[in-house]
Amino acid sequence: MSVTYLWSREFLSKRFILWILLISNTLGTVYGYIWYGGQLYNTAQNHPAWQLVFVPDSPTASLFFSLALVMLLYPPRSLSGLLIQQLTESLAVVTSIKYGVWAVAMIFAGASQGNELIWQDWMLIASHTAMAVEALIYVKLFHIRWTALAVAMAWTLLNDTVDYTFGIFPYLPGPLYDHLGAVEAFTFALTLLSGFLTWITVKRSLSGQEKAKEF
């Protein structure tokens, strides 16, 4: 078996691979919401209830990806189901790339400012890197359309706006609070970059499929 086969649509779409990813992502999602427990509690005590949905960024991205995997395992048949699938997959890819890269960048940025890296940081680096990588790999199996991607981008930009307008952004390494303006600018820029990468990857995947049909 060649290495390239491991990245093929045939291998990635095997049900046992999808189930392994679904189980691992579901467990990661549950752990992520537990991780955000303290911030969710503080937000509930000091902010309007509607802001709670914007607090747990990474586990929500993992939740979107888990739901996208469910829809690959059990494809919807109705038009409304297909539209929901397109939106879920768009949200899964954009947010997984965005928050996967964002978390790793914040950890290393904090370390560059003197924050000590501990084992939990390395665990978060590994898990969030995996988030971004699996999104870029599985986008070729998804059914993303530009309309759904636009909605996903709007949601993610709204999340950024709420985070930094009302101060409910994810907790940062201590030294980075002195550079909050730069963190905010990086966050918005990363959202736009994630959307761009998603669309470029989708276009390349579709182009590859068309070329394959020619042979």
C-alpha cells in the first residue's frame, strides 16, 4: 500500500476511518467543553446568557467537524438536509483551521514572552494542530459551496466581534494581555485566511476531480 493511498478519497471515506475520527473528535469536543467550564461559569455570572454560545470556540469547531463526519456516514437525502450538510461542513473546515492554528499560535506567542510551557500546552498544541490538518485533508470529501462558506465566514467573524467587544475571548497566556490589540487583529486576519484557504482547497479538489474524469 502506497503512502499516497492514505490521502486518497477512497481511504479517507472508509467507514472505519470515519468512525475512528468521529469517536476521537467527539471525545475531544466533550473534553473541550469541560476545559471551558470555568469561563462559561464566569460568563454566565457576569454577561448576558446569549453570549455563552460564543465562549467555547475550539470545542464548537470540533463539534461542527463531528457533525460533518456523521453526515458523511449517514448522508442526508432531502434538500434541506443537503443544505444543512453544506453549512455544517463549511463551519467545520473554517473554524477547525482557524482555531487550530490560533491556539497553537497563542501558546507559542505566550512562550516567546516568557510564559512557561507545561504538558497541557503540548497536549493542546498536538490536538489543535490535528484539528487544522484533518479539516484540510477532509475538505476534499465535503460538499462546500460558496454560499454556505459565506455564512460560515459571517458566523466566525461575528464570533470574533462578540469575543473582543464584550471580553469573552478564550483565556490567553498572561503576557499576551499586554498585546491584546495585536491578538485581536491576528484573530480577525486568521478568520479571513481560513476562509480563503478553505475556498482555494475546495477549488483545487474540484479541479483535480475534473482532471481525473478526463482519464
